[in-house]
Amino acid sequence: MSRFGSVANRIHIRSFSKSLTKHPLVPPSSIPSDKFAFFLDNCSDAFSLRKLHARILALGLGNHMFLGSKLLNCYAKLDLVSESRWVFDAIVNGSLSLWNSILIGYYRTGHFREVVRRYIHLRQCNIGLDSAAITFGCKSCIALSNLELGRGIHADAFKFGLNANGFVGSSLIGLYSGCGDIGDAYKVFDEITDPDVVVYTSIITGYAHIGDFRAYEAFEIAGRMQRQGLHPNRVTLVSLLQAASQLDTLKEGRSVHGYAIRRGIGGFDEVFETSLMDMYNKCGAPKMAACIFGKMKKKTIGLWNVMIAGYLKSEQPLEAFCLFCQVMQEKYVPDLITFSNGILSCAHLSYLRQGKSIHGHLIRVGVELDLVATTSLVDLYSKCHKLIQARALFDRMEKKDAIFYDVMMAGYLHNYFASEAMDIFLEMVGGGVKPNLGSILSVLSATSELKDIRKGKCIHGYVIRHGFDLNVEIANQTIYIYSKCGYIVCARQIFNKIRYRDLVSWTSMMMGYVHHGHADEAIFLFRLMQREQVEDDTVALLTLLQALCQLGCLNLVKEVHCHLYRVNIDNEISLTNSLITAYSKCGKLNMAANLFDHAVKRCPTSWNAMILAYGMHGKCTEALMVFEQMKSEKVEPDEVTFTSILTACSHSGMVNEGLRVFKSMVEDFSIIPCEEHYGCMVDLLSRAGLLEEAYKLVKSLPSRLRGSTLGTLLAACKLHGNTEMGEDLGRRLLDLEPKNSSAFAMVSSLYAEGGKWGEVVRIRATEKGRGLKRTPGYSLIQVD
């Protein structure tokens, strides 16, 4: 039907008008109002409606309540609000049923503000209120998210004794739960003397949509409902399935499914089956969802979308992409949600060519991309390292929401552009878009990557002002920022303020302590975590082992080893590797070798750890044997492997073997040496007294690779008494690293040994002027 109305309707209205014109003296009372009502109900364009209205006025029926109500609703339906108000003013009287009819008409045509306006007018007229006026007033407040006005309507319900009415109560429950106040919604429910299925369903729906642990209350209320002899209907079960999805509780979801089968509910209902599939997908049972989907005889595009989205949710993008291809092959008519899910599948799989094909298809068929589809495309191009295209799409979209900004920020972070991610967040806030949890987590990640404590504190202040600090994920990320930037005391203060700490909270704080050399605090925190009965995981135990390595606590390392046996995770590769390192650093090389030899599985890190352990103990021959064994088992050595071997050769003074390994690294394995490799080679030559060869190597390096090598060679010059070379190296080192206190200490010590006290004074004055402080060295031993 066109915007001008159907041709048939216009012809009927015209002939009806002509018949009235031919008989102008016919009294209005003899013209049946239902004839006008019929044409008004079928009128679909403004021209015909105005013609009918003019005829009604010409016949003196302008004050006719029934026809006036019909006219008002027709004008509202056609979005002609000013005409509808004119009609209202003409027919308004003290009839409450007329007012109700007007409120309902406005509500059904989506004019919620007009409903509120007329409701306030009704209250001012002191005509009274009934359940219909309260109900539709409440529903309009829900649509407008106007809780304040809704509370006023609730007060009216109290005054007129309607708060115990089921229909009114259901609307009030919907109002409070829809505005996030589930506590007041439950109070309304409690006041209803004889709740029926509709009332119970309203409060269950409210809890199902709350989005946190309180959704469990939906199942408690459903149980109470059944004990009252009331049986949940299809709508109730759909809400319970949504609650199960929110809570990720498969057990309750299956119970709802079983009840539906026993009662014969929802077997061929699309909404119910869609909710059922969505529940199984979100609860980690995509096979059950696929089973339900496979049994459906009639599949709509909406069901295909739910199934594809389910595979994406359960991190099975390949299955999602295959299903998308099946939709296209079976000649369904896909919508933008289908295409968006297909693009997201390509994004997760890094299928740039296929994703661009979908994008090209949308352009060719002239589909106007909505926000969801554009968000998917931005995600695709970002994950496939095409940031220019992603940013072009982002800038082209005029109306942006929080998720759109989140995806762009995540894209920049994925490609290591933390500063640009920060700029996107600032643009988001400046544009008046309210950040969500994902936005805050992304900007905190950007701050930690930048190691910018000033910006970190600004974001932390924003988090506190907007109430995000109560979220444990955000608190954990904030701990990480402060720890990474060296503000460990601030990190601990945030940790102490977290009311409900999760395992990540404990682990983040422990990592911060270990990273900054406070291993004893990390161990104390782990014991405190055990006292609070928080179960550890692999990451927590790895952090603990790192702390024990720093302190050299052999007995505690053994305790951790026994704990791994007790909880049956002793075959975890990462933990085995950490234990090898821990035992070797605590002097128990035999135990480290035993762990390595009896490891069920080994990865390159396992081999590296064992090579480093032998090198640490001066057993270069054994380290080289492990390296040869590694190659014979077809395990590809990496940069760390060669660093470990070169370190072993350096500690054992095996110069020729070290040179051979370095050559093999470059020629046989095509690994480009980094600063650490050159540092090992300089150390190898320096320890053997080959200072000139080491010096030539250092001078051949680009300046960005010289830092640690200069320090190593300088220490060797001091050891071998080569003051002349040492002074030259010292000047180069101070020019390269003017804020390195260790460099100042080495140069100062070198001048002192040569008796150049004037230079010592100058160096120390420069150091003091730059505000540098020397970190005193210390040693640790465990006393049995």
C-alpha cells in the first residue's frame, strides 16, 4: 500500500461522500456512525482522512464521541499530532472511557509523549483514574525511560487503590525493572494480593534482564509460582531461558527446556525456539543448539542468524562461516545481520579476501550499511591489519555508539597503536557518547601500553567519577597500569579497596610485586589468597615460582612442586619449565635435569630452560649436548635458544664453540642477531681477555644495539685493567644512556681505580645534578 492509500479505499470514500452530497437534507442521526467508523478504520492516507473529517463536520457530527475517538486515532496513526489534538479538544468531556480510548490510541500509534501529556491533563481535570489509564501511562514512561514521572503514576495508583491490581502491578514492575530498579519492582510485586501468571511473568522478566547474579531470583520466583498452582506460559519460559543465558547456567536452561517438552509449549514457536538456541549457544552447548536447528522444518533467516551468532559466541568462527556460505547457497534472503555475522566470521579467521567479497557484494546491490554492519567491517579490516580502510569506514559513519568506538579502539590496540586508541576514547567522550565497560578496559590497556602514568591517573579519575571503579575487571586493569608504571603502592591501595576480588586481582598484584623485585610481598599475598580459599591456577603458580626464584627459596619451590602433584597439574608444560628454572637457580641442577628428562611433553621453552640451567652452572658441554639433541628431535631453535647457548659458552670460556654457534645461528637458521646476542658475544670475548676483538665488534654495531654491549665491555676493561679503552667506552656509554645510574657507577669506579679523582668528582656531580640514584646490590641465601 502506497503512502497515498489504496486506490479502492479512495474510490469507496469518494462515492460515500458523493452519496451524502446528493442528500444534504438527510438528518445526521439517520446516518449510521459505524459506516463512518468502517471507512476511518480503512483510511490510510491524509487526504482521504481529511475529506472524511470534513464530511463529518459538515453533517454536524463534530462532537460525536465515538467518531471523534476514531478520528483522533487515525490522525495519530498518520503522525498528524496537531490535527489529533484539535479533534481531542472538540470531543473532550468528563467520560473516563473516552480518555482511556484516547490514551490507548496514542500508545498504540507510538506517541508516548502525547500519552503522558494527556495523562497529566486527565489528572488536572479531576475526572478520576482507572487501571487502563495507569497501565498505559506506565507503559509510556517505560518507552520514554522516564522513571521520575513513572513514580508519580505509581503514587496515583496508591491514591486510587489500584496498586494491588494485576494489570497495573505488571506495568509498574515493567517500569522499575526497565529502569534498572529491580528492588522497587519486587516491592510492587509483593504488594499484589493475588498475582496471576502475567504478574509472575513480569517480575521474572525483570530479573532475567537485570544482567548479573540476581537473575537467579527469576528461577526462585518461577518455583514459587508453581507452588501456587500456576503454570508458566510460553512468555515465562522465554524469560527464564534469557535468565539462563545471562547466568551461563546450562543446568537451569535444560530444566526449562525439559518443562517445555513435558507441557508441549513452544514446539513450533519461532520466538521460543530462537530463545532456546540462544541459551544453548551462550551456555557453551552449541551442539544442542545445532540439534534443535537441524530438526526445524521451516527455517527463517532469523534462526540462521542466531545459529551463526552462536558459533561466533562459542569461538567457532569456521563453523559460523560455513553456515553463512550455506545460507547464501540455499538462496535464502539474507539481511544485514546475516552479512554482519559473515563479516565477523571472516574477521576472526583473518579471511580478508572473503570479507572484502561480502563488502563488495553489499556495495553492488546498493545496500545502505547500518551501524552493526559497519562495525563488523571495521573489525574485519582492523584484524587484517588494514587500518586505513577501517578508519575510513569509521569516519564515514555519522552516528556512532559505544560499541563502534570500542571496536575502533580494539583495532588500534591490536595493531600496537596505543596512542591512537587513546585519541579515539577522547573523541568518544568529547562527542557525548557514554563509555561502556569495554571502552574503559580498552583505554586502560592503551594507557598501560604507553606507560604514561599521567594519562593513567586521568583515566583512573574518570573511572572513579563515573562509578566504574566498583567493577572488578576495571580495578584489575588499573592495578596492572600502576604496577607497570612502577607505582606499586598505588596498585596495592586499589587492590585493598576491591570488595570481591577474583583470581585475576590476586595474580595481577603478585605480578606487580615480582616485576619490581618485591618477591617476599608476592609470596605473602599468595598465602593470603590461600587463606581466603581462592583456588589458584597456572598463572598464579607461575608468578609464585618467579618470586621463589628471586629469593632462592628451595624448600618453598619443593612445596609448590608437591602441590602440583596433589592437584594433578604437574604435567602442565609451562609449570614444568618454571620448575626447571627454579630448581636450577636454587642450585639443584640434578632435579632440574630429572624434570626435563621425565617431562611428558616438551616445547621450545623447555629446551631453552634446560640449556640455560646447564649454562648457569658452567656446564657448557652438557648445554651443547642438549642443543644437539634438540636439533635431532626436529625442534626449531629460536632467538632465546641461542642466547642461552652463547651465555653458557661465555660462562665456561668456550670461545671457539661460541663463535661456531653464533655463525650457525645466522647461516643455518637465518636468525638476525639482536642486542642480547651481541651482548653475549662481547661477554664471551671479554671474559677470554680478547678486548680488542670485542671492541671491534662493538664499534661495528649500530648505536641502537650498543647499550648493553658497551656496559659489558666496560666491566671487562675494569677487570683486565685496560683504563684507556675503558675511558673511551665510558664516554660513549654516558652519551648513549645519560639517565642510566649503573653506567655512571661503572665509569666513576673506573676513574677511581686509575687515581683520577677529579673525574670521579665530576661524574658524581653530573649524576647528582640529573637526580639519579644508585641501587645498592644485595645477595640472598637460604639458611637451613
